[in-house]
Amino acid sequence: MRKRQTGYNWKFFTVGKATRVSITTGEDIAHLKELDQKLWTVLSCPVKGLEFDENTLTMMDTNHDGKIHANEVVEAANWLTSVLKDPDILIHPEEEFPLSELNTENEEGLKLHNSAKQILANLELDKETISIADTSDSIAIFEKTRFNGDGVITMKTTDDEKLQEIIKHCMETVGITNDRSGEEGINAEQLEQFYTACREYDEWQASAQADREHIFPYGDQTEEALNACNTLKNKIADYFMRCKLSAFNNECAPTLDISAERIGDISQKDLSACAEEIAAYPLARVSNKCLLPLNGGINPAWQSDFDNLKKLVFDKDFPNQESISETEWNVILDKFSAFNTWKEQKKGDIVESIDAAEIHDIVTSNREQEIVKLIEEDKKLEEEANAIDSVNRLVHLYRDFYTLLRNFITFSDFYLKDDNRKAIFQAGTLFIDQRSCDLCIKVSDMSKQNTMAGLSGMFILYCNCVSKVKNETMTIAAVVTDGDINDLREGKNGIFYDRNGLDWDATVTKIIDNPISVRQAFWSPYRKLARFIEDQVNKMASDKDAKANDLLTSKTTESVTNVTTADPKAQQKKQAFDIAKFCGIFAAIGMALGYIGSFLVSCFTGFIKLKWWQMFVALAAILLIISGPSMVIAWLKLRKRDLSPILNANDWAINSHAIVNIKFGATLTHLAKYPKANIKLPKKL
């Protein structure tokens, strides 16, 4: 059937109770933008979780939302048909793409042609075709080139050792950007940040030279001296405060100082393990003279730090003194004020791990522009390098695009079993309960499946699959479309084979119960009756068993009681009553069985009076009365089984029905078939 729509004659076919457009030529693909999206089978599908190259889908996902939408499919179709001479080659792609098929009269096509030739040259391949294996390894393509258009230079970009050293310092301080070749390198922004930091740091270092003696009171050891002062600053302040309190009230001196009793409390311990407690004692013995001794009498926990401070500061400022006052200590601290101010003004500290003299040399040598030129030279090839990425996209779409169309617009890979193809949502085959199920779909969101999958009208086994080889787990929805329920139940184990042939241990975790086949529906009433009878028999047997146990217990109790009583007449009277009761019960049961037997005999007598063909008609009528309603209901449901809700729950946007009728369902589930038995028993010896 043909229909005209927006000037192009589309061909349509009907399958799965839906009319679908037929895409069979390159011209169809070229006019895809003219096809009304209301006629598409699918409007979007996920990038992940399909039996399809995820790289190809990622290249098509231009808005990076994890889905392929109809407009992105149209965009890819427009691009492909514009750069190819004959889009028909998309219908039957081969392993290698022939460069002669690129439309070099098109600007984009010419760039692709030149870039493909460059790739082959870089790989040292002499051929006129290109494959995904050639384009996918960017490191192999660029590993022998100095420039590759990404604006990143490495230490291999130049042979100048000084420039290599600068590039290395930049990577170590500012950061690394990976080059297309796989090497670590830097870009223009990182180079600018590095040189800015170097200049700021060099200027900051130079600012101290004008007043060096004031800023560096202890020369090159000023910072080390400051750190030594800061280490003991609080402890010395604590000491002077204790001394001033002692001078204020001499009676509190013992309390402010360390007492012998307090030391005695820890004397029985390992004192080396009490360093923290000892460090809490005063720095030196408290005195109302308010002088800090410089040559002995220091708390042993602080002795090492004090010796360092003495060497760096006290020996230089007070070389012959035995002690210092708080005023003299504060004078020392004030000496660092200019140094602290200078430190606060520091800039470019990102590069301070480099020696200051080397930073000064980097700044004054003025090699920055040479490195900038290297980056600019690399950037000149940006367009060509980007085209190389486009070549990779081209060969992926050349191989995969028509497959996607068969699963996106037409669903032909699902309904038309040409070349044993399977739909991209079919994850593999589940073997369970003497059948194999080909309609197995990876589940991405079980909560959505719980909400929507029941609308499909399908019998679905949700299985947890475990692969010990891959050390992975996944959940699948296996649709059973033929056969009978048999032993299908939660907890049932099976084997799932993915599309690569890898086996997974599968366990049924959830079942959505719907009719599987008309044959199942025929036997359904009898199974329900059998289950009902079995349940009733089990219930009756359980009740009888309980009553028998109670009766046995009560009779035993009565026997014991009667033996102990002295009235034999009462015992005889009770026993006569019980016998009469049980005789009545058995008489009632006998009468009931007699009536039932009489009814069955009369039915059988009437049945055998019929002619043979009347017997078959009567038997068929009975079976039809019992099984007919169940079979009709099942047939109506089976005709409406729809895959769409299951796929919609898996983040697909299905735009039409995907009906799985009885005939088609039989191709998706295969039952065990045994050969005719030809058993020969061995002869007796």
C-alpha cells in the first residue's frame, strides 16, 4: 500500500496490529525529515542497556540527556545523506567504509575525506577504506604526531630542554590536560595561569629586597625563627601570667607552680608515656621575679622546642643573659610584624614549590611566547582533528544507523525474523521449565515495571541474573508467550544466555500472571478444580487428624478416670452412648455414599445407552461447557498482548502498539520437543 505524505511516496506495511512505514532505501532515509512523527513506532529510546553499540548512540545523543529522540535520528539521517554520494550503502553496510563514497563536492564530505586520509597516513595504512577499528583509537592515530589540533602541548612537542622544563613545572603546579596522543600536557589557559603566578611571586619576592633587614630580622632563618616563637608563644605567655599572679599574691605561688605531690601521683607510671600530662605543667618554675630562665630549669616536655628557640633567637638577641623579662619577649615578637605583613601580601603561591631563583629565571628569560606559538601551531589543526572525530562518527553510523531505524521507526527486527535478527531490546534467551524464552528485556527500573508491566497482558517472569564470570548482576523481564504454566513459580531457577553467549544463573523473583496460550486456558478449570479438591481433601484430612487426636486424648483421659471411679454402671452407660453415636455417624456416611453412587450409576447407564458418535458429541459438549469460557477469555486477551508497557517502563517512548498475538508469540517461546520413542528392551539372557 502506498500513501503520499508531504510530497514523498512512503511505503507502509501492517504488522503487530499497527501500520508502519517501510524504510528500505537510501532515498527513504534522505526524506526521513518529511515523515510525520505520529507515524513513527518509537519517539525515544535510552542510550544504555540495549544490545547496540553504546558509542554510536552517545554520538547521536547531541543534547547529552541519555536518550535518543526522533529529532536526533532525523539530524543524523540528514548529516549522513549529505556527505554520502549514494545513501543506499547504508542499507547493506560492510566492515570497511569506502572513501570513494564520500561526496567531496560537499564541504563537510571533503573534510571527512581529507581527515580519513590523514588517519590512514598517521596509522601508516595504505588503503582506500576505513573501519571503526582504525578510527576508535585516538592514541594510536596521534601518538607519532607533534601537533594534533587539541590545543594541548606536551614535553614531546619540543626538543628544547628549557621549554620542556617550563612545561614540566607548569604541569606540576597548575595542572595537567591530557593530549589526544595520550600524553600529559598543558593548554593555553594553564600556561597563562602559570606565568601570571610566576610573575606575581617574583614581584612579591623582589618587594622584600628594598627593606630586607627590617623584613628579615633573622636573615634567611627569619621564617624558621618565627615558627619557633609561635610554637612556644602561648606557653611563654602562660608562664609570665603565673609569675605575675605569684607576685600579686605570694601565698598562691605553690598553687601556680608544680607541686611535688602532683609529680608524685605519676611517679609510679612510665613517665615517657606521660608526656602529654607533663607538657601541661608550667614552662619553668614559677617565680615572683617574672623572669624566664634561658639556661636550664625548663619543663622537659618543652626542652627541645626551647633549645631550638634559644639557638635561633635568644642567643642572637641576648647572648650573655641568663634570663629575659616579658618586655624583652614582646620586643622579640614585635620584630616579626614587618615579616608577617609581607607574608600576608604574598601572591602566586601556587608556584612556591619551585625555587625562587628558578622562578625569577623563568620570568626574566621570557620564553612564554615560544610556548604560546607551539600551542597556536597545534590549534591550527583543530578543524582537521575535529573532522577526525567526525570520521569516527561516520563509520559508526555507517555500520549501525540502518539497524537503529529498523528498531526505532519500523520494529522490523522484532517482527520480521530476517537473517535471524533480534530487536535491540532483546537481551538474550532464558531457559526454564522445558522451554526457552527469546523475549527477554533488561530491567532498568523495577518500580516502573511494577506500575506499568501489568498493562501488557503478558505472562512475565522477572529474574535476578548473576554472572560469576563478569561478577555482575542484572534483572530481566522474560515474557512467556507459549506453552503452559507447569512448574513456573517464584524461586524457580533457570539459565539465561546473553547475546554474547555468556550464561547467567537466573532465579524467578516475581511473576505477572496472565494467559500464556489457549491450551493452558483449556486445562485451567480442571487444574483449578483439582487444586480445590486437593485443598479440601487436605483440609478435611487435617481436621479429621486433629479430631482423632482429640478423641484419642479424651478417651484415654476417660479410661483413666473410669478405672479410678467405683461406679461400673456409670462407665457402662457412658460407653453405650458413645457406640450409638458413632453408629449413627457411619450410617449417615453410608447413605450419602449410596446416593452419590446411585447418581453416578444412573449417569453412566444413560451415557452407555447413547450411540458411539453421540457419546463423543456429549463429551465434547461437556468439555466445551467447562473449558469454553476460559478459552474464549484467554483468546481475547492473547490477541491484545502488548509489549509497549514493558518498554515504556524501561524509558522507551513507544508511539504505537506492539502486539504479540498467538501466532507471533509461538515464535518467541520454544517448547521442548521429544523425538518419537523407539524403545527396545534387551532380550533375557
